[in-house]
Amino acid sequence: MKKFSDQHEWIVVEDSIGTVGISDYAQQQLGDVVFTELPAIGKQLFRGAEAAVVESVKAASEVYSPVSGEVTEINTQLEASPDLVNSAPESEGWFFKIRLTDPAELENLMDETEYKKFIGA
């Protein structure tokens, strides 16, 4: 099940590995994405801490980790095609994968219904 943070990141967890990206709503607010800076594999991230940077024609924005853990993989496709964040923000445009250190942190996130209410959709 996809969960969302109040900073507009999403996470889907399978076998204690979460895939993280930004929501469709967030990419719409950013405009055309031209560059992404992803975390290093092996980096320890903490819930709510900056994990990546996304630059658009409008601005540069931080991407925060919705959970704590270790980065296990990054989406190298974003180096050549940062526009995937716009065209497929909640699928192929993911940023990184993280091994959760505390799965209970997922309880602090919103499900899709709650997130839609949060953004006023």
C-alpha cells in the first residue's frame, strides 16, 4: 500500500524495502524537472531529513525521507531522464529505495484517501 508524507513524498514497502518518490501533486507544483540529486547508496537517512534534491525550471526543492533507514538503490534513469519525475511521478520516476530500520514509522504517514484530503483534492 502506498503511503504519503505531509512533505508530498510517497513510499511503497515490500519486504522491509521502501521505494520513495514524490507525489503527482508535488511534481505539478514544481513544473518541468530538469535535474535530480540522489542520495548515495549506503547512506543512512532519518525520517523527515533531506534525502535528495529536485530542480525544476521554477525552483530547487528538497525531497525528504518519509522513514529512517539505509539507501539500498537509486533510480539511475533520472540522471539521463529527470522528466520521468513529471511523466511518471508515482511509478518509474521514483528516487531511491530504503531498507527500513523502524517499520512503525509508516504509521505516521497518510494513506491515499487521507493524502487526497490533505491536498484538497
